Amino acid sequence: MIRIVLDPTKCVGCRVCESMCSLANEGETNPAKARIKVVRNTMDSLIPNSIPVYCQQCERASCELVCPAHAISRNTAGALIVDEEKCLGCKLCEIACPVGAITVSPEKHVAVKCNLCANAGGEPQCAKHCYREAIRVIPVEKVGKVKANSGSGKLLELRWRE
């Protein structure tokens, strides 16, 4: 099983991840149809920051738990998948998602979310084409270690600046 991890300090907001995601999942380059969304904000400063928002493939996924039609389940790779035949388009999953990574398509009227590119052989295209390596794919058992190493490196960087 794999997970997508993000290093927000490397993201420049180029939105290539959105284009590649929509191409892999919808057959067209249309960021509006991507399952990853690059969100820009200026909350902390006047300089805009960009951050990709994507499904975290939660262990106890709120979207899966609230779905009245049981349309969300895990595939063998561990990705949460939406069964479009079962989905009612009720938006309960959209409301329940803690990161805003699942939406109901206005065209299809069903929930869409990251499926770890199950349609593209299980190789997430957002990570494959992220030239800054802000988005990476790692084995699920290494997620904690990678995040801890990244965090400790940033802490050391801050301490050396003082």
C-alpha cells in the first residue's frame, strides 16, 4: 500500500498535478476535473502560498463512514474508491471530509476523489509529474518516518538561523 505525501515548502503552485490528475482520471487536461486541488491563500502573509489538497486515504475515513449507500470502499491497494453506480450524490461525504478532498461532480452527480490513480495502473500521476518533488509516493509504513525526518530537518534549520 502507498500514500501520497507533501512537502509544502517545495510547492510553487504550478498546478501540473491538477492537469495530470484530470488527464489520468477524466481523459482531458482540465484542472476543474482534478481530484487534487491547488489552493492559494494569503492568510499568514501578503505573499500567496499554494498547497495541494488531496485525499489522505484515512484509516477511519469519515467519507466512507457517512455514506448511506456504502458507495465508498477500499480497493486491494488500500485506496478509497467511489462506486459511481451506488453513489447517490448526497454530498454527505463532502461535508464529512476533514480536508475537503472529496467533491460531488456537477456533471456526473457522483462523488469524486483521489483513487491513487487506480485508472492509471496505481501510479499517482500528480507525484510522477511533480518536478519539484513536493508530492511524492511512499509505502504506507514509511509515512511517519518520512514526515518525522522532514520535520526534524526543518527544526534544525530554524535552530541554525538563530
